[in-house]
Amino acid sequence: MINRLYLIPLACLISCSTVKTQNNATVSNQLLKDVEVLSSDSYEGRKVGTKGGEMARTYLIGRLKEIGVKPYPGMGSYEQNFEFKGRNGGAVTQGKNLIAYIPGKSENTIVISAHYDHVGIIRKEVYNGADDNASGVAAVLQYAKYFSEHKPNNTLIFALFDGEESGLQGAKAFVANPPLALEKIKLNINMDMISHNDKQELYASGTFKYPQLKGYLVTTNPNLKLLLGHDDPKLGHDDWTDQSDQGAFNAKNIPFIYFGVEDHKDYHKATDEFQNINKPFFIDAANAIQQVIVNIDKERDIQAIFREKLQMKKQ
């Protein structure tokens, strides 16, 4: 079990910069609606390379257009095509990431991501993946909406990755063939499973490797326990560093924060349904993450967060 936890202290909540989150009913209702739609049976579990995955993309492209965020310049559309072979030289599968962006006051870029695929239909049962990971996708859409109305200091890319359940394939394709110079990406903030926890615990992983980020991981919500951990290599399987799409960024030495919950009884089961997520917790978690993103974006030179560590490495 994890042996390196941090609960953000009250003193930090008072002293650190914070932002009023979107708490109104309209925002919360849209957040829940996006999860409910994406995790409905008609999407057939959203497995990469399937009709259900295509239906999910159609819905998500519609939402991105509704929000008013544009494809990254030069891509021509939101879609980034990629392909990969199955295990042991199996059949080639076609996947498609969705990439949107909001230009900032600088070219320093934060990639805000979540995977929209799930595991599909298994033994004639639809695995709808409400928490895994319709929840993370809905949160990304909320943040895209927020920053479409509040211009960021840093350029923001909103990446909805395909093929995560097949080995982080979409995220790997993105960092292998990014639409911008890779060195411009200063941070990845990834969400994967943020809606199902009865103890009000949301984890942020990444500060073991990048402790400079700790001061930004604050929330003013007293109902939510924002914990740091699951990122020490000594933890073995309990180290989440490479267990979701942030792993592809970590492989390129791009700093990351991964937000998620510990495994629950519905993880990778047909019971991961909309009615089984913890809706008040989900709303609190999505808003807390948004608060963290705003805290970080207040740094006009986001690279300065990590400069001290870079200088230490050179010495």
C-alpha cells in the first residue's frame, strides 16, 4: 500500500493562490450529461477501432465545436490518426486522437488529457466505462469551456486520446508525432477515473519526481481530500507513473500530474455504469482539478516551475 501521502494543509489553502471554481448547476449538469452519454449502451464500450469508438468521436467533436475550441493549427481537423499492431504481431488497429487547443500569451504549452476509449463488449456484455474514463473526458470538456471564456497565460492543448486500454497507444502516437515541437510541451495534466470514490479521496501523482508542483495542488473545497502519492517507483504496481497516458509523456521526460482514484469494485467490470459513479464527489473532483490548472496557469513562464531542478541536474 502507498507509503507516501500528502494531505494539503490548511495553511497552504490560505496562503496559496486559489480561484473560484465553476459550481453552478449548468456546468455540473453538463459534466454529468457528458459522462451519461459516453457511457450509454449505444456506444458499445468505446473500444478503439470500433463503431462505438467512432460514435464517441462524433459526439466529442460536436462538443468541441459547441464549446468553440479549434483544432491545432496545421492539423486541418481535430483528428490525429494512428495505427498499431496487436500483441504478437496481431491485426493492425486504427485509432484516432482528438486534439483541440486554446492559444495562450506564450507558446509554453500544457497538454490537458484523458482517454475516451474503453474495453468494448466482452462475452456479450457492454463495458461502458463511466468512471474509466468517460469521467476524465467530461472534465477535459469542462476545462476547455472554462478557458474558452478565460484566456490562459500558457497555450493549452486538450487531448482526448484513443487506445489507452491497448497500451497507451494514442498518447504514444501523440508524443511520437506531436503537432508542435515537443520541447514546447512543459507539462501534461492527465485525468483517468475521477468519479468513483466513497471516501472523497482524489489522488494527484507526479510530485515524487516533480516536487515543485506541490504548491499548486491546493483546493478550497473542504469536502474533498486531495492526496499526493502513488508515484514512488519503490511501490511497484502501486506506482501509477506509467499506468495511464501520462506515462507516454514521462517517457519523454515531460513533467506530469495524474489525477485519479484508487481501484474500486466496478473497475474494468460491466458495472462501471453512470448510475454507479459518485456524482457529488465527481463534481467536486472536476472543480478541484480545474482549480489546480488555474493555479499553474497563473505562472506566465511555466518552465520556471522546473528551472531549479534543471539547474541542479547541470551542476
